[in-house]
Amino acid sequence: MYMATFDANTWAAVPFHFWTLVFFAFGSIVGSFLNVCIYRMPRGESIVSPPSHCPHCNYSIPWYLNIPLFTWLFLRGKCAHCSAPIAPRYFVVELLTALLFSGCWVMHGHTAALLALAYCMLLGGLVVAAFIDLEHFIIPDEITIGGTVAGFLWAFVVPALHQTRSRAESLESSVLGIVVGAGIVYGILRLAKLFFGRQRFELPPETLVVFGETGLKLPDREIPYEEIFYRKSDAITLKAKSVQMGERRFEEATVRLKPDELKINEETFKPEEIKNLEVVTDQITVPREAMGLGDVKFMAAIGAFLGWQGVLFSLMVSSVIGALVGVGLIVMKRREWSSRIPYGPYIALAAALWVFGGRSWVVWWFTE
């Protein structure tokens, strides 16, 4: 039954581009679900319950107002109940996923329907990862670790994913892709930490900086502690005009915060015992990473689907894309924007390019 369902002759009984339209419609539906993931995953909310609702008025959206693509256009980007704006991102993600899925069928449907479906799953994960990383500077483990497991399973089901008919060879290629992907990015992370391990923020005079429970709150952003403290030796340092710690106040103080120690001038405190810490300063230095551990796990997931060749392609092409974006922002006099774009979207775009012909581009380049 399984083999008959996905046999090429079975799918060929219907005109090829009928399936292109099916994949477009299927992609738009999946894109609607991906929007739920993009909104809820970073907030730690269930992607299943409650049903789709307006985040402004909690209006439960009926099925006839939850039709991908058409509903957003019909309502002109507004909630049908409270008229609050619905972000264009919802329409963009649905359209992008629909185009990616239909394009994936056009590119790989001639080979095997299951291969196209496997790539669609990868592309859906890339979309979620890229949009969450752009907004929250994180890539959830559900995408990275879950994607690694999914890629390994797909390698067993569809050996063609790794250019072979042997399941054993396909699984071997998937494991090698995981190891190479995670290993290379982790090595880059460690080297970058060694040579470029600190970032200094110049702030307006008398800026209030708050050390919250989960992260460092600057005027224009909040940096989670998990992104700052990678090792026990990592430390946030600053010279403060004033420090308010509970009922105590310090003037002209030097502050140094490590994962297990807070030092204000010569006094030492335990961070977990400090309920409130606010400083007034014009400069702060924090540890930084060229990449986060999320990128390490993200590349492992890509390697599970694409193998070590896809990993190397994604790393090289993503660096080129990042450089081009950086140069473009400098030309547009928007240099500061480059620090607001994480690396995950570049990796996702490069991996998608591999799916849509990257292997053939590499073969062409080295044979010309």
C-alpha cells in the first residue's frame, strides 16, 4: 500500500502540473500552521491549543475566516472582530511556503513524490527558523533537534535524499552531515569567541540598564542571559554613574556580573539573591558569539537532510549572502542594521538554494 501510494506511475496518472497546484495549496495551508509556530514557539505556548485567535482581542477565528492567503487579502490585513492590524508576515509566510512547496514539486517531482515531500518538510523548518530568528534571535530546539531527528528518519525512508538507493548509505550520509554540520559551526563558534569574544555598547549619557530575571534590558533590546553567558568565565562589565540594588545605592561604581558572581566595586554578591539591579551608565561590555548554539544545532538538522556537501555549501553561500547584505546596508547607510540580523536566516536561505539546484551548480562550477 505504501509503495503503491508513492509509486511514480501512480502520480503520473494525473497531469504533472495538477500536482504543482496541489503543492501550492498544500504549502499555503502549511504556511498558515507555520505562522502559528512562529508566533507561539518563542513564547513557550502550545501550537495546538487554543485554536487560532486574534492576539489583540482573543477572538476565536472561524474556519471561513482562516483560509490561507485569501482571508488576509479579504480583510485587508485586519481582524474581523476588533479591526486590529494583522501583520503582513502572515500573508508573506503563507505565500512563501506555497511557492517553495510548488517549486519543490516542479524541481523534484519528476524524480519521486516522496523526495519532494521530504524537501518540503525541510523548507518548512527553514521558514520557521528564519522568521523566529529574525524576530527573537533564537532557533527553538523543536526546529533544530526535531529537524535533526526528522532528517535522519527521512534519510531512511527516501535514500534519494542523499543521492543513493541504499538505505544504509543514506543513513551514513545523514549521520556524517549531522557531525560535519554541528562540528564545523561549533568550531567557528569557539574560534570567534576566542578572537572576538566581547561587544561594547555605547549608550546615551545616563542610560538606565536593567538586569532582569531572564536577560539584560537595554533601551532598544533585551539580550537573554543564555546568549551572554556561554562559559563560567564570561562576564558583563561596566562603569556606572549609579547602581540601585534593592534598597542599597552605589555611586560611581564598577560592576562585573558573571553567571555565579556579582561584584560591585570590591563587594561580592550571589546573583540569585539579587531581586532588583538597575544601573545608570553610558557604556556596557558583554560577551558575544559570532554564532549561537542554536546555529550549531540548526546546521546539524540541515546536515541530516542534505549531507556534508549541503552543509559546506550552506556555510559558504551563507557567508557570501551575509557579506553582500552587509555591503548593501553600508551603501544604504544602514550599517547598524547588520547587528540586528542574526545568522540563521542566511543559513536557511543557503540551504534552500541547495534544495533548488545547489548540487548541480557545484558540479557545473568544478567541471567548467
